Amino acid sequence: MNSKIEKSMREAIHNLEASKIREVANAGLGRSDVLAFWFGESDEVTPDVIRQAAIDSLQRGETFYAHNLGLPELREAVAAYMSGLHPKIDASRIAITSGGVSALMLAVQALVDAGDEVVAVTPVWPNLTAQPAILGADVRCVSLVPQGGQWTLDIDALRAAVTSKTKLLIVNAPNNPTGWTLSRDEQQAILDHCRKTGTWILADEVYERLYYEPTANRCAPSFLDVATPDDRLVVAHSFSKSFLMTGWRLGWLVLPPALMDGMGKLIEFNTSCASVFTQRAGIAALAHTEEITPRIVAHLKSCRDTLVPLLADIPGVQVAPARGGMYAFFKLDGFDDSLVVAKRLVAEAGLGLAPGNAFAPEAQGWLRWCFASKDKQRLIEGVNRLKRWLQAQ
């Protein structure tokens, strides 16, 4: 790159760290012998009924712009879906976005100015700390603490970090990569504290349906269960995980009423709108959710319960079953550089995992394994490859 052009780029963008997950995946591109578990998606295709809805929409010629905030039919369907899991949510609080990533970025754009203090709970998917940094925010992290492979939150440490100077708190639960999930009491404590400090909460709850603990609500605890519509709370969601729609790029935000007009403007200046045929697919997904999502969750739980005991039996491995999400997050004793280990596993074992230090410095030495595999035999073979590699060290 021309050095003068490179230097003219905003410093916040120039300083962004490239994805370590992509770095590992790129090392394995073109190799059919690699078992890839590095990305956060299932290898199962989107259900037929969802794909057909998009096909039918395209055949009808629905290739034009939609409302900035989304098709009214989809907003109503999302509101009904969310109201079935949480206290009633009106469609007027729903904004449809071009994916969960866009939802999160839009929320940060709406709330954060350059120089604002943002606190994030880590380890976490790196986009969540990069997005406020892109806008010039001062990002500070409060780390979860591992205990026997299970990560937990020190609620007092979080309260100490979030002060009246903190504009935004970012929380992802169920968490990528650790599987950590907030309890209802913890959510209430966080909300009460942020009300006192005047801090906004951005809750990334895209994994809420991928929850494996006994519950009557069919989902993980949500901030929506304890908040009022006018609380300083924005909740981000996506069709990607619970409906096998990662490539569709369709998500939504639940917002306080006062933010809706501004969010419509932001969507206009970012993407204009989500494509109509994709939104038709979203409507079909929600209409068939009881046929689709419980099956996905049951299969993922079976995948988790296949993989984690096998990993736990390997000497020197620290791991615990994730309460939510689609990942086994484990530590390999004696291997301190996650990125080096992940690259070696690709090159020497044909096993593709995500390095823990992609998610936070405190996750150095850990590896993330996405267990969303249509064929559980792939998980078993992956463990065998890991064992053979370890035995050769």
C-alpha cells in the first residue's frame, strides 16, 4: 500500500487488529483434509421452508427497496416471537438490520461518541470491542474468570468498572466464546447499577435460544425480562444461529421508543434496508420456529455432550460444558500461544480451531471449538486428531 495513502487512513482504523480466526482459517484454505471448526456456524444448510420463501419472493420480483426499519410484516412477526419469550414487546420497538453484526454496529453508532468510555465483558467476539474503537471510544474490559474450565463474572469488579463516566456497557450472554451465561439476579444487579450511573447497556443476545439449562422460557435469561421499555437498553439479535441463516445477513434490534427515528436514519446511511427476499425468508423462519429451533437446540446439545467429555478425558485439558452457545472453550496446559497452536493444528493435524487470544488477552492458551456439526462423527474424529497430535509432542 502507498505509505502516504496508508497514513491518511484514520488511526483507529489503521490500528485495528486483523482477525486471528481468519488468520487460522486462511492457513487451511484449499485443504480438503482439514476438519474446520473455526467459524461460529453450523455446517447444516438453511431449512427448505426458509429458502423457498426467498425463492418465491424473488420469483414475484421483490427486488426493490424496503422501509429502513424493515417490512411491517417482519417487524410484527419478530415482536410476536420475542413476546412469546419475554414480556410483551411492541413492533414499534423493532428495527430490522442486515445481520447481527450490522445491528451491533448501528447500536454503537447511535450511542457512542469519540472519547466516550465503553466497558466490555471479555473474552468476547472481537467485533464487540472493535466497533466502539472504530468510533474512537476508550474501550475498557472486565474479564470473566475461569474456574475449572467454567468462566464466571465477578459482579463487584464489573460494578467498580462501570461509573458515571461510562457511556456504554457491552455484554454478550450466552457468551461467545466461553458459553458463560448471566443469571437473572446478575442481570438485575447490572441493570440497577447502570440505572444509577446513567450507563447504556448493549446486550448481544443472539445465542439466547441456544441454551441448555432447564428453563420454562425456552431461552437464556434476557435483560428484556427485567427492564422497562424506556430503560437505557438495546438488545441485538440475529437469525443466524437459531435458524441456520448465517449467510443471509438478517438481524434485528430491540430499542427504546425514543431511539427509533434516529435508528431509521442510521440504517438509511449504512445499508438503506435489508433485502426484501431475505426478510421474506425471516418471516418464514419465525412462522416455523417451533419446527426448526427446538430441533437445532436438541442437536447442538447432543453435539456438546459428545465433544466435551471426550476433551475432558485428555490429560492437560481444562473444559466445562457450555451453558449456552455453540462452543467448547478449552485450555491446553503447556501450550501458551493460542495462535501458534491453532496454526500448528491446521498444518500438522488437519484440525481447524479458533485461537483463544482472538477474543481477549486473558484467553491466551485457550482454544474455541464450534461443535455445531451435522455429523457428530466429525467431532469424534477431530478429538482423535487432537490426541494424536498431542502424543507426538
